[in-house]
Amino acid sequence: MKIAIVTGAGSGIGRAAALALLEKGYAVVLSGRRADVLAETAALSGPARERTLVVPANVGDPADVQALFARTKDRFGRLDVLFNNAGIAAQGVPLEEIPIEAWRAVVDTNLSGPFYCTQEAFKLMKSQTPQGGRIINNGSISAYTPRPNSAPYTATKHAISGLTKSTALDGRKYDIACGQIDIGNAATALTERMAKGVLQANGEIAAEPRLDLKAVADAIVYMAELPLDANVLFMTVMATKMPYVGRG
């Protein structure tokens, strides 16, 4: 049985990915800030709940991350897949009005968090037998092209692409593969506003199509299931008609 950690597993993409991995037969460590919503994810898995471990953690806190991986090792003895999914966005205001505290919060969660988790995953994956594993980073369309008033989120997602490449390179000697999934307009609670209309680069407000979460979860499972001598370095999964190609 393969073991996976999913951060931000209490809702949205994280919940969908966790449930899909459980359906595939994985044991899944469900992590996030809120124990109650993590428990809801576990309950939604039905009989597979026996293969879950709920570990509340703030990925921006190195001590929380260390405790998360220690509990995973104690319970399961190894780690095969890490899905660095947890992320937040700052309020969409002009760049010059973004509070410094908001910038730091986004950097702590979206960039420092995946780095802390990747460090701990390396330590576990390189020491286990058989050695190795896979790390999947949740990037974004914003890893390539920004939306208006999104500097903190866009900057961290661009940085995740660099972390993905460095992780893929540095992990080779340990049979640790790393790839990134860049998701555009997945149908979650966070994107409900897009169906009603969001600011475009030309100043207009326009509704945007969204894609079903199952397509995203299926893509994550595909990446997770690859043998370690194969890797999807970058994958973009997006609503076909969203204004990304030619955005602006």
C-alpha cells in the first residue's frame, strides 16, 4: 500500500485529490489548519476512512511540518507521495495597497510551506527502503500569467515553478521525482465568484468557465501513479474556454 500526504486536504482541490488517492488504494495523511474539515474529508471516504490519518498543521510553521512528517513515519513507516496543495491568496487590491502582513502570510503558506514539506519529504524518502518517492506541487495558471491585483499569489506561484525544478534536479540521486500541476478555474468554493464575473486585464468584469474537480483529481492520480523513472514535470489542467491563452 502506498502512502500519501495531502496538505490543504479539508476542502477544494486538496479534498478531491485525497479522496481520489484513497479510492485508488492509498493510505492518505490529511493535513490542514482545521481538524473539523479534515475529519469531514475522512468521513467522505467511507470504508477507506481506516486508511486515513488526520494531522492538523499550518504548513507555514516549520515545527508543525516536522510533527506532520514524524506522525506519518510513526503510523505508516514511509511516504510515497507528497501533494503540496495548501495555499491562500491575499485580498485583490492594487499592488501599492497590499498590507505587508498579507504579503508575508501568502509567502509563508504558498512558498515557505511547500519548501518545509519538501525538506521533510526528502529526509524521509531518502532514508526509507525502497528509497524514493514523488512530490507534486500545486502551481497555478498564475505560475505563468497573472491576474490583476494578485502580486502576492502570482509571485509565490512563479516561485513554486523554481522550487519544482530544483526539487526535480536535487531529488534525482534519491529516486525522488517532482512535478507541478497548474490548474485553471477548478470548480471549488474559492472560484464561485468567477462564474459571476471577475476583473479582467482590460478592466472589464467577465464571467469565466470552470472545470469539474474530477478532472483535476484524475490528473493528480495519474501523476502520482507514474513509476519513479518517469515524471510529468509540468501539467496544465484548465477550463477549455477560460481566458488564459491570450489573457489580457
